[in-house]
Amino acid sequence: MDEILQKVIPYPAQHDADLPGIGPLDSNGWIVQDDAFAGQMRKRDQLLNNSSHLVHADAGASSDAKSEVLEQVLEILRKRAGYLVTQYRVTRPDGITIPLQGDPLWIAAQLIQEDLCLHEKRGDEHVLTSAVMCFPASWTLAEKIGRPLSAIRDPRHRD
């Protein structure tokens, strides 16, 4: 398996820890393009094309919510050097062109390094309704899709 690692973690460390802090990011800061972009996007494309059943799942996400994610991504990318965003397609900094047709979350996932998880309010809980997770840590998408956020945070929680 190929290792695709950043030379520097692009988030500020929490206190004096070596790990990135966990906290809110400003609206323009949640999409990061770092030194591992080309390698990660190449691997992401490979996973999306050859193993989509492992990295993409949808448990009834609303089309409005998925469209909102894509619109937010496109709004940020329109201002980013290296991206060319037109009405019908986006060309990434690595030269790959992605048509703006199809499932909005799937399209957004082809444009950026970040994995995308959409949680929607269902009753009293927020449920993972759709996701593209190419690089999860210590879990699989199949374990979490369609489950409430409380179950995602605490694996002992069962529906």
C-alpha cells in the first residue's frame, strides 16, 4: 500500500500536543490543499472508481443537503488558485477535470482532499446520511452509515 503523507500537518496543534486541535474552522479554512494533494487525489480517484462500494454510502440523504455541501465547496474553490470552476466542470490543480453532473456529494468528494460526512437531523439525533470516506481512521463507513452521531462517537452505543 502506498503511503501518502503530509510533510507538515496543516492544522495548528492543540496546546503543546503533536496532534491537530479539534475545533471549529472558519468557513474558508475547512478545505485544505497541502503538499500531499496530488498523491491523495490520485488515490481518492482510484478508490472512487474501483471501490466505490467501500468509500461511498447514502442512507437517504436529502438532495438539498448534498447540494448545499457542493455549493459551499464550489464557493471556496472559485477563489482558490489552481482551480478553474465553470458552470459545467471544475479543473483541479492536478489537471483533472470533474464534470458537475450527478450526485452533489460525490462530485464534491472528487474536488478536495477532505472526506465528507453529511449528518442530518432525524428526530432527536443527527444521523450520518451520506458520506465519501476514502481515508477513515480506525473504522469503516459501513459501520457508521445510517447511525446517529452518538453511536459514531461511542462505538458501544447500539441502536
